[in-house]
Amino acid sequence: MVYVIGVLLPPVLAAPLTAVWKLFDVLFIGLIQAFIFMLLTLVYFGLAREGLEQEHSH
């Protein structure tokens, strides 16, 4: 995506668009990815703990 912007547009337009794309990619996509991995980790630990509690109750 960034390569296509740099090749097709003049440098005056390509630099700001590349900067906006990088900010979107790093901030927005990165935060969503971190949130999903955190949520998956919490679910995994919750299920693992629930399994341990069932084993000890028998």
C-alpha cells in the first residue's frame, strides 16, 4: 500500500498520505490487535482456571 502511494503520486502528496497511513496502521490497528490478544489471554486463563477448580472439587 505504501509503495503504491509512493510510486503513483507525486512526492508532495505521497509523504503526508504515507504518514497518515503509518499512524493509522500503528495506532489504530495496533491497539485493536493488542486488545484482541489481551482478551484471548484472559479467556484462556479463565478456562484453564475453571478446569482446575473442577478437578479439585471432585
